[in-house]
Amino acid sequence: MNRFRWTSLIPVVAMAALAGVTWWLLQATKPPANENVQRPLAHTPDYFADNFSVSELDQSGSTQYRLTATHMVHYEDDANSDLTNPAVRAFQPGKPIVTATALRGKVNSDASIVDLYDHARIVRAPGDGDPQMQADSEHFQVLVNDDVIWTEKPVKLQRGQSVMTASGMNYNNVTRVIQLFGNVRGAITPADSSGGSLRQPG
């Protein structure tokens, strides 16, 4: 009868122990199950800026638009930003500067759309045959790529000595045409009838 040798089990036990230690090391170093799951981005601020300023240049390198604010808060989920005391200035060679301001605002991720809220105002400096133009409303939206400023809120428009009110407005900074919508009231003085144009859609 063959005798059982305990020494023959030593290699087996050693291999089992090595396998056990290897498994334990793998478990100890494995990241938690949910660590690789990408968390949803929250609408929380991820950075701030004071005296914020960004400019858009034309093909010649000249400033076409400049956006400034005393304070900016950027959000991580949609990359939009809240603005305090925003100002948007539009520059065109040989034409008066147009400035849009408000107490607060929002700008999208690529700075192509700027919303201005609370005491929003547009001022076009006089020049190029036009008197000064000023428009006041509670909201203006600046479409930078289209060079258009519009509002769906009641607006008061002053152009030289002319004063008008309307339910909404669209201002094209390229053509210098101002369109008034809805309930339009007021009068245009003869001295302000030249230069740029006012239009009420039919």
C-alpha cells in the first residue's frame, strides 16, 4: 500500500496561497463600481471673473463686438454665464457705436447670444446722418452673429426729438432699420425722418 506524503501537498498549498493573495490584491486595488460612471453636470458655478471682457474681431483684426461686465459667473452644465452690469458694444467702420447695457444679463457658451435684463438700454451715438437713438426695455437680446438686437417686451424708443412706444422691437445694426411691433404709439418729427428708418410691420 502506497503511503500518503504530506510533502506532496506543499506545491498545491503554495499555489493556492499565491492565487488567494493575487485575488485579494486585485480586489483591494479595484476602483469602486461607480467610480467610472460619469456624473451628470449640475447647474453650479465652476468659476468666476471680475471686470470680465471679451472681444470679437473681424477679418481685418479690428474689434467688431466687445462684451464687458463687472462680474461673471460661469456654470458647468451648459457653459452659460450670468453677468452683472453687462455692456455690449458694436463697432462698424465709419458708423456710430451702438452700446447695449443692463443691470444683469446672460451669455451663451460661445458669446453669440447675450440677453440683457432689468433697465436694459440701447444707445446709438449720433452720426452718419442719424440723430442719437435710445431704446429702453426690460429685456433685449443681442444676436452677435446676425448683428441684430430685439425685444419681445414693451419698449420706449427715442430718436432725436421723436418718441415712440411699442410692444416689441427689432434693430438691425447693418441696415440701421428699426422695426416696431404691436401697439405702436408716438410721432416722428420731420427733422428725424432722414437717415436711418423706422418701420412698423403691417
